[in-house]
Amino acid sequence: MLPFRRAEEMSVSAALLDGCAEGKAGLLFVEGAVGCGKSEFLETVAAQAEDRGALVLRAGGAAAERGRRLGILRRLAADAPPGSLPLPASPDDAEDPLALRDFAVAVRELSATAPVVLCVDDLHHVDEPSTRHLLHLARETRRAPLLLVLTASPHEHDSDPLLRTELLRLPHFVRLRLGRLTPDAVRAALPGRTGAEAALLHEASGGNPLLLRALLQDPEGRPGDAYGRAVLTCLHRCGPAGPRLGAAIAVLDGPATPAHLARLGATDESTAVRALAALEDAGLLAPDGPHGRRRHHGLRHPAARAAVLDGLDPAERSALHTEAALLARASGAPDTEVAGQLLAARDTHPEWALPVLRSAADQHVAEGDPDRAVALLRLAHEACPDATSRAEVDIRLGVVLGRTDPAAAEHRLAAPLAAAGAGQLAPQALAPLARALAAQGRIDESAGVLERLAADGARADGARAGGARAAGIPGGDPLDGLSAFPRWATGRRSAPAESGTGPAVRAAGTTVHPAALWALPVEAEEGAAARSAELFLRGATLAEGTVEPLAQALRILLYLDGAARALPWCEEFTDQAARRGAPGWLAVFAGLTAEARLRLGDLPGAADTAGEALRSAPARGTSVLLSALAGTRARALTAMGRLEEAAAALPRPAPAGHTGGVHALAHLRARGHHALATSRFHAALGDFLDIGRHAKRWGLDRPRVLPWRTDAAEALLRLGEAHQAERFLADQLTTRDAADPWVRGTSLRLRASLREPRERQAMLAKAVDDLQRSGDTYELARAMADFGQALREAGEPARAAMVNRKAWHLAKTCGAEALRERILPGHTGDDTGEGARADAPDAGLVATLSESERRVALLAVHGHTNREIAKRLYITVSTVEQHLTRVYRKLNIPGRQALPVDLDPAAAGVPV
């Protein structure tokens, strides 16, 4: 056992022992809280007395033997030489003055041969007859070489209420108070520990020597089993009310008044106050709740609370938590506190439990603690009295789980969806269910619920308002509001093009369409929508109510204003989701980030972003959101030529029964691209046509987002169906997105393969120009590769070599290994063969080019003739030739073939 020496106190005992050796009587009364070293100090004094040749007699009180009369006297007599200390003939004679005198005389006679030291521990547990003998002994032996050392707790009642007062009146009375160790004392007692380690040990133990010893027995000094046992020991030694008060404090785990604790601990307030003082003096209570304050703040360390709770019988523990919930509610405590006690008790019996649990869950969501909210909602589900209330809780669970577990969020809506299909849900549950399904992109299922709502005639103003309140949506439309979702972000509010098959519901004079949350604005509003979206992003913060509006704003910016503009915003909200520890939200924004990188031709970046988000998401279950994210990754890997990895990424399929969702289309497109790359052209065509059917039916047919026509045309070209491919491409070039450079460039690249060589070359040149403006490096590399092939076939090998060199370098930048190999088979970029130069111009020389020279050089690199460059830049052919001559001279290169392929279009002033 590690001794904690107390120099000042030991000097007092040494002086008394010296006086005893000189024939002087002494009376030392030692007080201290539980665990503060009274018994150790007493034993130290006894050992020192024995070393000095004194006769030491030891005895100690015990709560269990407090009613046994003369118990301490018998122990002292047993420790003395046989027959030297007489005892009363019977307990009834214990208070006979003769018996008291005989005992004192016998002790005095013992001291005639050697000093006598009587050590009595825990005086508060000593029976009353024994205390009378000890008091009489102290009075009658003032001039004998006798030292009486007594220890007691300051918080316990003695069997004789006058004992301590009577002792205090004796002239040779000396009192010592053993307190808890100070931080400096702990550091001094533990020289092998660093200052930080000693501070942590002091904080966990409160300076209580018993708790400190226990901590030193636990691994690495961290509170464990030994610490927990020591805490329980201290509680039991703090009196009969100690364990009950300790359990009450552990159950409440927060500020509480003595009256509150007394009621929960099944005791009276005065007893509770005394027990709390004992616990505080022992260092068991948190430091912000010292004795004397009206409120106490829980046990000092979480491990102490865990030890107390684990030591309770499960039924007793549950009953205490239930009682604590009742007390908290009666005292007007917050719903979070009341619900926390109900959760600990697993009690849903109170009729007010359901609304309290739901309210507390919402507060925890607002405070950023979704796991706690989910636990409360799961308990609330058990408290639901009917199918409608259970559905409401399930829907709320689905929304909250969306932050951490997309698969669980989606599957949580299965039960209310089935109940809605069976006609078992009231209108106030149907509206929020439709809204939650639409937010998850499950268009068909959301539409089915809305149709049920309309068929039941439940869209009257009152029912609609009730449904909106249940969903937390302002207004009456279950798809409106969306946590103050900006109007520009809701897309068109009209039914799909194919009447009779679209999931639209007419209600209150408005055609409501679940796909409206995913649609891009109509053409006339696109510019304003993109500006409003970016303005919204500048002022928005990621939270539960803003996830969907933010995602839609990013989609609008991505597809209407370009991936380069949207990518920084996508990355910002991806980072916010990661910092908040929200893998579900991370999947949403990482998916958009990956899509933006893919649209810019950053294939490795897209694959890595999607892969990291998938690794962060819970592995259990299947999810349409995660399958879409996996699809984005698979598309990037397919474009990179890593087909086996792409195939491994695809097994996250859309779960059965969830095919009517927006996210499923991303999975279909990825699967189709992989099938196309592995020569399974019929399978690819089937997936692309499925995308088209869904997109048309939902009113989401926007080539900027899902260019299924070009995908299908590419499959048809591989199948030799040129006429059908032409039809799809012509159709895409008549859509409202046809003017978009990315849509037009990808369409023209494929359409060129259906034209005669001369027309093909001109069409590919236009495709290259469009894709250069779009910013998609990968699609630009594909178009330039086709352009180079067309130039070679047209008998222009020099231009073809230059274009191929640029295409090869673009493909290298994208990480598209398969495309690089197709452009220049076997080329590594290190040789000086066709399409390569070992002595590329220095970047410093490139910087000397004027803006006009950069423009001309860049267009030349892209394979344009001097005449085409002149026409494009509105200058003469002679001016083009002069610019090129100066470029060759400044870069110290022989001609057009040696132009650097990595000229920056933005730096050259060419629109992208």
C-alpha cells in the first residue's frame, strides 16, 4: 500500500507519544472523511508507539456491531495481556460506577510498567457502554503515561450524542482533521509521474487517498475496476444513506437540490444533507457542487457514475430512472432531461412520454446530436398507440438517420409506406411521408402516397395544414416549404410530358409533382436561378433543414453555370459534412463534388472523392444514395480504363423496390458505361433507354444532367445501328439544352462519325471548340482523338500528329489510360517519336507570349488551320502567320509541331 505521509499531523502524534513516554496522558481525536486515511494514520501512530516500547491496544467499531454492548471493550481486553483488563460481569453492569472505575484502574496499572496507547478506530460505530468506559478512562488517567487515540467521521452520529462535547472539555484533548490531498501533495507523493499525469490523478480522485491508490492499481492510471470498487466502498462507508444518495446522484447526473435527491434516495432531507456533505468531503462529488450550496452536480468522474449504476439491480435502476423522469417533469425540467431519464428506464408508460420524447429528439437534432435523437425516437416508436403515430415517428427517424446512415434512413420509410399502401395511415402522416420520399429522390413512391392523399379527399385546408405541421413544412403543400427552400430551386411545378403515367397530383389548384425537388428551372429562369443559387450558397450553413436546398442549389450551379463554378462550393459543403461527423450528408455532397470533378475531366479526383465518402458511410444495408455514389466512382474508373475496379464498385445496386428513384438513374448510367466499355452493347443500350423512360416520365429529361441520348447513340453506333443513333443525336440537338457547349460538343463528336470525311472534320472541329469552352478535359480529349483520326484519314498527317499529341496529353492529365493507348499506342511521353518532343519550351518562355499570340498558338495546337484561326479570331490569315512566326521565335521551336500542348486556355483568353 502506498503511504501518503502527512508531516504536520505526524509531528503532532510524535509529540504526544513523547509526552506519553514521559508519563503524561494524551487524548488525540482524529477526524476525516471516508477514504482520507484515518485508519492508516491510526496504524502509523500504533506502529511508532510499539517502536518506542509502548503497549498498544487496538479496537475498531463496525456499523454491523454497533448494537453489541461492550464490543469495543472486549476487543481491547483481548489485545491486552491475559486477565489484565476486567470487564463488567454482564452488559447490564456496564454503566456501574464500580465497573467504570475498575477498568480505568486496570489500564493505569498496565501503564505502570510501560506507556499504554489505546487506538480505537471509527468511534462513531462504537456501542454506547464502551464509549462511557473510554470517556471515564480519559477523565481518570490524566496523569498516567496513557495516550488515547480515537478516529471518527465528522458526518456520522455517535451512539452517545454528548461524547464528542465531553471529550472536547478535557484539557489534554487534541483534535486533528485529515483532509484530502492537495495537487502539490499528490505530485510530491508520485515522483515518478509527470505533472500532467499527477494532475489527472488528482482530478479523478479528488485527492482522496483511497481513490488515488485505486487509480494507481488500474492500468495506466485510468479509472477502471479498482477505482469503481473504491467508489462503492466510499459510498457504503458514508452511512446508511450513502449508497442510496450515490445511486440518486448517478441517476440524475446533473444539478439537483438536496430535497430532490432525498426524494429519489428515499430518505429525509436532513439525512440527505448530511450524507451529501460526507460525499463531498470524500471527494466523490463534482468540484462545482461543494457542500453548502443548494445544488449538487453529480459524481466526480464518469467512471464513478458507471460503477454506481452497474452496481444497481436492473429493476431498481429502471425504477430510479422512471422516478427521476417524474420528478424532472414535475419540476419543469427541459424535455431533453425528462426524455433522457425515460430512455435510461426504457419506460414508455406515462401518457405524456410520446410528445416529450419527440420534442427532446428535435432539440438534440438542433444541437447536433443525431445519435441521441435517434435513440429517443426509437423509444418513442415503442410508445406509439396507433399506426399513424408510428408512421410519423418512422418518418422523422428516416429524416434524422439521413445524417448518419443513408441506408437506414431509406429503409425506415418501408413500414409507413406499406401502411399507406394498405390505407392504414391518416392524412397527417401521408403528407410528410410523401415529402420525405421525394426528398430521398423516390419519385414513384412519393407520387403513390400523394395519389392516396388525393383519393382520400384529405387535401382540405385543415387536413393540409395538419399534414404540413406534422412534416415541419410551412404552408399546406407537402412538397412546398422544404425548410425555406428557395422558390428558384424547386424546378418546374408541372406534370410530366407523358400524361396518364406521370406521378402528379392536382390539389388546391396546383399540380404537385414529387420530381419538382430535383428538376432544373425552366429555360427562361436559368440565368436568374444560377445567380440566386450562388447567392443562397454564400449565406447558407449546413444543418438538417438546409441539406436538400443546398444540394439543389449545387446541382443548379453545376449544370447551369458550369462545374468549375460549382466545384469549390461542393468541396466546401463536403468538408462541412465531414467536420460535423455526418456520413449521410457527406455522401450527398461528396457525390456532387465527384460529379463536378467528373464533368471537368478529373477522373482520379472523382473516383477518390466518391471512394472516400463510401468508406465513411456505414457498411450495413443497401442504399439508393450510396449506389448512386458508387455509380459515379464506377463511371470515373471506367473512363480511366480500370474496368475490374469499376465492376467491383458496381455491386451496390439499387435496393429491390426502390427503382423509382432519381439516384437509381446514376447507378443505371454507370452500369451502362461499364457494359459499353466491355463490349456488352445491348445491355448498355437497355440501361440508357431505361434512364430515358424514367427521365421523361418524371419531367427530368435534361441532357445537361442525364445525356442518355448520346449514351444510347454510342451504344447504337457500336451495334451498327447508325440510323437510330442519328435519330437520338438529332433529337438531343433540338432539346432546350442543345445550346449548352457540353451537350452540343458531346453530340457533335458522335454525330461526326455518321458524316462524310470533309463534313466530319468540320463537325469535330466545332465539337472541340464547344468542349474546350465546357471545361470537360476528358470529353475534349475524346473529341480531339476523333479529330486527329479524321485529319489522318483526310491526308493531313502533320495536323493529325499535333492534334493527337494534344489529345494524348489531355488524356494523361485526366488519368484516362485506355484513351491514351488508343490515341498513341505504346507511347509513354518520354520518347521523341510521332506526337512528342523531348525539349518542350520552358514555362518562362511561354510566359513571354502576348495574349494574341497565346490565342493563336492554342488554336493551332487544337488542329485549326491558319484560315480557320483567322476566321475564328476575326483577323487576317497574314496576321495569324505573323503571330505564329513570333511564337516560334520566342519559344525557340522549329514550327507548329513543336508547340507546347499544355497551354492554358484561360490564360490565353479563350473562353472555356
